[in-house]
Amino acid sequence: MSTLSTKAKIISVANQKGGVGKTTTTINLATALVSTQKKVLIIDMDSQGNSSTGLGVSAQARTVTVYDMLINPNMVHYAISKTNIPNLDIITSNTSLARAENELANHISPAFCLKTALEGIKDKYDYVFIDCPPALSFLTINALSASDSVLIPLQCEFFALEGIHNLVKTISQIKHEYNPALEVEGVVLTMFDNRNSISGQVESDVRSCFKNLVFETVIPRNVRITEAPSHGKPVLLYDLNCAGSKSYISLASELLQRNNQNEIRKVA
């Protein structure tokens, strides 16, 4: 196990567009990091519970969830579940999370429920990843308000740039209203298909626009990545030698290098 710092680095994995690889990136990047002796917590902030499913946590096992923690931040210690992967924990989610916004509407600080809950556990982990829902909702605002930075998965498709510009505006808004310290960890290109000219054009456009915000590592479109969640495993456990696994290992290495060099990129 690593020597922990005084508090975990909290990273929201976010994009207002769905289907870009947020959950896949969350669980596989976390798995790659624990292989380097980091201790990692995933928070499944989507009521669909895909991160929970992708790590093999059954619906029946999700007894204390993100919903319970948001309603009562003191429940955070009870909400943490072990996974089958050493040093990787998760706070699971289910459809009850959809009720949270209405139930917390009259809370004195509804945007900071998650931040309050995490105060008591930040010294137990090196990294906390928050798998955000694909919308600017109460849950996303809570996640960004609690985070040190945002990791943006970006699918290599035609409308990618339109979506990322909207997200950057959202991050700037959150910085202004809730979390002045929020930064961009980086942009990671996902579902890259080198047989498709669109993928290459999107990569070129994104790198031209966002420059060194974009990770050098590119996550390919890979059938083993697609298959792994149905087995309740990250792709690194499902097929360590496939192209997808190798890419997430490379991404983890790059993330660690950026953090060691304090190269977190600020949002204007």
C-alpha cells in the first residue's frame, strides 16, 4: 500500500454527453492505479449504477448507497464497499439516487452534500474518482463542487468538440459559483478507430484546440473493453494483454506523471 498524503485527490470524470466512456474510464483507470500501490475509491454518482455493475457489485449488495450518504453524510463510512480488487473501494448507486435532488432541495447547502460527506474519508485514499451522470444536474454539481479536478473523456466522433465546449463553460460556471479551486485534469480521447478518418480528424481538432490539456494516451475502440462489464470486471482483469488494457495502463502512468509534476491545467 502507498504512503497516503494528507488527503485524496478527488477527480470527477465528467462529460454532459452520454456514451463517451466515463464509466469505462473510471473503473479501468482506477484499476490501473491500484496496480501501482495506490488506494482508490470510486463514487458511482449515476442512478444507472454502471460503475457498480462494472465492478461486479450486485444490486442486492448495494444496501447503503450514494443516496444514503447524500441524505446523511455521516453514513459515508457505511456506504463504502470493498470490491474484488485489492485497494479499490466503491460507493455504489441504484435508482434511489434519482430521488436525491427533490429530497435535498431544502437543504441549507444542497450543492455541498457530497463535499461534506467526503471530508471524513479523504485521508484514507490516494485518489477518489466520481463517475458523473451525463447531464448538468444536482448530482453533477455536487460532484464538481467536491472535486479538485475534472477528467473529461471525449469520444472521437463528429460532435465531440461541440460537447466539450459546453462542458468547459459548465466547469467555469461551477468555479465561479461553488468551487473556485476546480481545475481540469485533462481530456482523454476515447473510442478511437484508426480505420475511420473521422477519429483522426477529431483528434487533430481537439489537440489543436485544447493543446496540452489532451492526454497523449488515446483509448482505442476495442471489443474487449465492451465485453468486460458484462463479466463484472474491468478490462484489465478481463484481458490484460488487449489494446484497451494497455491504453488504460498508459493513461494511469501519464496521470501519475502529471500529478507528480503538478501539471494540473487551470480553467480560465
